[in-house]
Amino acid sequence: MPTLLPAPASASPAWLAALAAAGAAQFAAAGLPGRRSESWKYTNLETFGGIAFVPAVSCALTRAEAEAFFIPGLDAVNLVFVNGVFRPDISDEAAGLGAGIVCCPLSEAIAKHGALVEPHLGRLSAPAITREGEAFTALNQAALGGAQSGGFFLHVPAGAAAGKPVHLLSVSTREGGVFASHGRNLITAGSGARASFIEHYVTTDDAAAATPSVYLHNCITEIVAGQDAKVEHYLLEKDSVCAYNFSSLFIEQAEKSDVHSHTVLLGGKLVRNNVAPTLKGTAAHCLINGLYVGRGSQLLDNAMRVHHGAPGCFSRQYYKGILCDASRGVFSGRIIVDQAAQKTDAIQQSRSMLLSDDARVNTRPQLEIYADDVRCTHGATTGKVDEEAVFYFRSRGIPEAIARAMLVYAFAAEGFDRMELEPVRKLLAREMIARLPMAASLSIEV
Amino acid sequence: MTPLLQIDNLHASVGEVSILKGINLTINPGEVHAIMGPNGSGKSTLSQILAGKEDYAITQGTVAYNGKDLLGLGPDERANEGIFLAFQYPVEIPGVSAMQFLKAAVNAKRKHHGEEELDAGSMLKLFREKAAQVKINPEMLKRNVNEGFSGGEKKRFEIFQMAVLDSVLGILDESDSGLDIDALKVVSDGVNSMRNGKRGFLLVTHYQRLLEHIVPDFIHVLVKGRIVESGGREVALELEKNGYAKYGIYQPAKH
Ligand SMILES: Nc1ncnc2c1ncn2[C@@H]1O[C@H](COP(=O)(O)OP(=O)(O)OP(=O)(O)O)[C@@H](O)[C@H]1O
Ligand SMILES: [Mg+2]
């Protein structure tokens, strides 16, 4: 079986090398999660394990080709990665977001802003690598300092607001070969700081590609939100239907901070999305908003780990899955409430709509509550399009395909409504609709 | 003259259970017909079959609309050809605003007739005009279809839709049930204002009260899947007085 471990990089400084070595050792010892792994129970990695991934062999792309993937109407700092490799020549200037704000490749930040990076990089992810099922976290850490570890550092100091959202556009191309990329982003927001960060995965494969590209994105983003900070994070995943995307978002929230994580999974063969906030200061707010649309034989696995570590915090998990054809969805939602975290208010909701008899979804709530004065609820529903509603639409003259699409869109719409950036919302709504089986000739106002 | 609707010996069933057992009914342009009948006699089944509900098997008989076979058309085609069913139980549609819903319906009809989509301004004007006509608050259009509407609001919203879609054959399945006196007047006025020499209506009702507001040309009594009596207003008055006993139907005591 080919190894996924990147060749050891001569990472410097020493603290970075130590992180990488620890990751490599852990991955070598634990290997890929197998069939018995509790946290990968519904997601089989057997075929994945046989693929020999290499560093990207090419990262050619023109600015015009990249621009086709920009978010229409969004005034953002567009940072383009091609097959995991940063391409400053076709990216926007990252400087100038505001006084004291640092926005640069992580490698540059390690060299130039060590004092800002060292206390935080890996601080949230490193303790996770020994947990069950976290092989990909270890693998990502093993790649730190190497060529396959492209990513960005965004630092917004206390009281500052990033003038524009940062749009990290990750374009994958056939010319990149069967590449693996272990991207790594770090976002630190000081007290009262504000920032929006978009991770956007796209492919130049066209929808009808006979042999879609095979590649792996195994990216980790860490967000450290200071007191009263407000951070919005988006993960928009539209990879090739033969690609693997393992994404992890680790978040640490100080008192009264407000972090929103929006995830929309539309592409990929096998996608695993981990969102793991730790509410560390009192009265912190966390919103996890997710939507996934599976087609063909896609498997979209969402694993939440919400850790309430302080009193009076508020967390919301709202996930919606739309599953067509023979696709599979997984939603695992763990909520951990420490004994100290009294007055926790946590809600978890997972709703799925199955558009085909062969589509499946597995949902598991996992509550670990050690405090007694909490409000913690979870709920899961799975259904189909309401046929009575379809008839109601048709009885008003609306053709069946449009009726169904409008109903599926309506199911997803509240997820879009929670997103603050309207251009992102509109783009995603359009792209979601375009992926529905009944989408032909459809024009829904979004 | 070609009848607007001609139902001939219509039999329909669900699974093994036969519900309609030979319905004959002809509605000419300009006519208003009322159907009365005990609970479970098949009134809604007939209404839904006319609108194109696919849950029922048509085992015998024909239905012609403007002289052409109706049963071969899908529900959306029927609607676009002018048939409108005001539901006994209008369906709540979370996540779809009444505005979005009606825009889609209006434009579907226009497309069906080879017309351009209506621009936003004209659409709004149309909605305002019809809202005034059936006295609904246009603010209601911002809400999701039927979601959280009161019983009476739902019924009024159905009549509003019929007015917006400018339907030719209106089938009103108990549009009067649960209405207060003012709302009953609004619904009746809505229907009466649409009455002309071309349109036809089929009113399903339990109460002769509605028929004082919308005076029908014919009243039919449907019992156990068959029309057992047809006539004028006297039929309704008689039913109001004596119930369905004479048709051999057990009626629970009125409370
Ligand atoms: N889809 C269905 N499946 C099974 N039975 C049905 C179905 N639709 C109607 N029925 C049955 O057919 C009969 C007629 O029902 P229908 O709703 O047409 O009555 P109705 O005359 O409209 O009664 P009401 O006055 O109570 O509205 C009832 O016994 C009903 O249970
Ligand atoms: Mg009925």
C-alpha cells in the first residue's frame, strides 16, 4: 500500500519541525482509520488507501481561468491556489486589508511573524492527533513546513476589521496529476476583531469529464477568536467527482466571541468535513450551518465536535442533506459539555431529504454532558419531497420538475439565509439548484 | 354549444375500494353547479380527480373539458387550460413564499400559452388588483404559502389564487367551511365577480348558507359515489331541514 506521508521536509524553525515529526510519528503508528474505527463507521477508506498520491506535477493556470471561479459580486481578496500550490502571480494583493492586519502565506508568516504564529499554529489541532479517527489531522501536521502544506495566515488585531473577505480559491486541474495537498490555514482574531474567510474548492474538470481527476485535499484551518471577536468561515466544496476532500476546522472561542461556520458540500467522491469548536470563554456564540448535496455515488460525511468548556455559551448546529441517486450522507454530531459549562444552550439539528430510493443517510447524535443545568437538544429527520405539496404546485399550473426543484430549494433555503455574505449565498443557491436532478430549464429566483 | 365540463359514467377507486360509482354531470359555460352530500360520499375525490390527482384509478367513464379528453392531461396542463381546484385542505409549503409561488404559477400559465413572462412590475400590479378584489392583505404574499394561515385565510387565499390565475372552471371544495360571516361574503363576492357567460363553477358545500350568496343553477346530491338527486334551490332547503335520511344514510346527531 502506498504511503500517504509526504517526504520529511527539513522544516524550520525547530518548533515547526517538532510538530511535523509528531504528526508523522502518530500517522505511522495509527495508520488510516479502518473498518472498526468508530468515527469512520459509515465511511470506508479501503479504495482510498490504495491510491498513490504525489506532489502536484503542474500548477499552471491563467488569471482569467481563475477569475471564472471568483464569486460574482463579492469584493474579496482572491488568493488562488492551483493543485494546492499558492500562485501569487494570479492572486490579488493580500496586503492592505487594514492597519495591523497580516494576510500572507503561512510559510511567509512563520518566517516573518513568528511571534504571532508560533503560539497558535497546531495549538488546537495537535492535541487532536491522538484521538481516535484523526489520522488525517496527524497527516496534515506531518506535512507542515513542506511543499504540500500551502495555506494562509490571517491575523486581525484587537479592534480591527478586515476590510474585505479573504477568498482562498483552491483550483484543481487534471494537469496536477494524482496530487495530495495538505493545506493549512491559521486565523487569529484579537478582541473585538472581525473577519470573513472563504475556502473554496473547485475543479477545471467539466461536469461531463469521461475520467474525472483524482486528487486529495486534506486541509486544516484553525481559528482563534478573541473576546468579542466575530469571525465568519465558509467552506464551499465543489471538487471533481473522483476527488477526496478531508477538511477540518478547529475553532477556539474566547468570551462573547461569535463564530459562524458555513459548509456547503457539492462535489467530491468522498468528503469528510470536521468542525470542532471549543467554547472556552463564557457567553461565546457558535453557529455551524451546513448543507450537502450528494449525487451519483458520492459520500459526504460530516463530523461535528462541539465542546462547551465555559458557562453560558450558545451553540447551534443546523445541517441539511439532499441526497440523490445512490449517494450517502453521514452526520455525526458530538456535543461535549464540561462540568463547568453550566447554562449551556446547545441545539443540534440534522435534516435530510432523500430524492431517490437508493440514497441513504446515517445520523448519530452523541451527547456527553457533565453539567446539570444545561439545555441541550438534538433532532434528526429524514424525508422525501412532500407529494401533497407537489400536487398543490401542479394544480396551480407549475410543471412537476419546477415544483420539485422549488420544494427542494425551499428545504435548503434557510441554510443560505444564515449566510451573511449575499454574493456567496446567491452563488451557492444557483449552484445547488443546478445540481438537482430536475434542474433542466429551471429558473428560481434566489 | 360544447359543454365546459362533461362527466360521463365516471368510476374511480383506490386499491380495492371503489369510491365513485358512475358520476354523470354536465356543466355548460356560465353555469354554477353545487354538490352536496354526506361526509365520505366522494365529493373531494371527484374534485381532486378533476384537478388531476393521480392517486385514484379511473376504472370506467370519460371526462371532457371544452369537448376534449381531460383525463389524459397532467394536473399542471389542466390548470394552465383554466381548471382551478380550491382545496378543502390547502397545503402548507414551508420555505416558499406566496409571492414566489404565484409568480411561478402565473409564468407557467403564460409559458403554456406561448406568452412572455410577466415583468415584476406588472406581476405586482396584478397581485394588488386581485388582492383588493378578494379583500386580502397583500402583506400576506410575503408569508410562506398557507403556513400559519388561519382556516379562513387559507380559504381566502385559494380564491385569491383563482382570481390571479383567471380560471375558467372553478371547483371549490368546501371553500365556505370555517369562514366567518364577513369572510363568507368575501369569498362569495369573489366568485360572483368572476361569474360570466364563459366561466363555470362547481361548488362543494355542506351548507345551504353559501348558496344564498352564490346562487347556483343546479344542485346535485352525491351519496356513496353516485349523484342521487339533481334540482334547483329546493333540494338544498330540503336537505337543510331533513338531512340525508331519505337517502338511507345514517347521520350522526347534530351537536
Ligand atoms: N387516497 C385515498 N385512499 C383511501 N381512501 C380514500 C382516498 N381518498 C378518499 N378515500 C375514501 O373515499 C371516501 C370519499 O372521500 P372524500 O374525501 O371524497 O369524501 P367527501 O365527500 O369529500 O367527504 P367530506 O364531506 O368529509 O369532505 C372516503 O371513505 C375516504 O376515506
Ligand atoms: Mg371533502
